Amino acid sequence: MIISLDKLIRKEIDKLDLSFLENVDTIRNGEYNLSTPLKVEGKISNTNKGLYLDIEVEFTFVDNCSRCLKEVQVPIKYLVQGFLVKDDFDEEDFEEDIFVFNGFELDIMDIIDQTIDFEIPLKVLCSEDCKGLCQYCGTNLNIEKCSCNEVANDEDVIDPRFAKLKDIFKND
Ligand SMILES: [Zn+2]
Ligand SMILES: [Zn+2]
């Protein structure tokens, strides 16, 4: 997704519409595996402060629930807005977001690589109330119950040898 900005820079046009739907397997070399095509919609315009990028990025990636490890589809949709500047830009000129480009073309994948981290949920869950895996036996507690917790909580079934240990801790 490399876009030539020639015409914009030469001011032959004042706006370049972008509309892509591309099959991209991964973002950042496999860090995010996509299960839908990557959609990019928006424009780059000539403003009195330079080229301004305004796009919406949309895709779905596959991850694992952080509690039960089930495969989860994670839809992502976000806006990328900011000025395109060359690397000798003056920071004081911009309060807005900026993206450095080489001066003649823009790689949209590069822009996505730079912005994606802010859009990914910190914790991916299959559902808000996912019960996760039992930490003792690994049973998926969304599907079935195990008896690990009951045993641990029920004083009557504690092995007498351990009961003694328990008393020791109690007096501590
Ligand atoms: Zn889960
Ligand atoms: Zn268990």
C-alpha cells in the first residue's frame, strides 16, 4: 500500500482519496494475524500547513482469550489523523499528530505499524465473564466444573496431616 504523493506535492491536486480493501495476512510480521481484508478509507489533503492524512483503518485479527485461551476474533476500527512531514520538520510547528514520510510517497502499512498498539485492547477476552481455566487442573471452567476449588475450600476433606500444618499457621 504505497501511495505516490507526487501530484499532491506539486499541488496538481489538493486532495487524494484513498479507498483500499486488501488481503494482508499479518501486521508487523505476524504479530497480528488478520482474518479479514484490511480496509483503509479516507484522504490526504493539501493544507496551508502541509499534507494532512485522515484515514479510517478497519480489520479483524485473531488472538487467544487471555483467561481460557479460546480463539477470539478481535475487530479493530480506528482513525489515523495527522500531518505528513519530512524528517527535518520543526516540532514547534505542530501540535497535532505527525507522521514522518520520505517526501514523495507514503506506505500505509508503515502508518498502521506505528499506530496499531494504541488500538489493541490490553486484554483480549472471549467474553467479559469468561471463567478461565482452573489453575490447578486446567479444566476450562466455561465448559465444565472441576472439584479443585471445592476440595481446597472444604475443611472436612483436608488430609489430617495437612490439618495439623494448618493449625500451626493459625497460631502464627
Ligand atoms: Zn475465555
Ligand atoms: Zn481444577
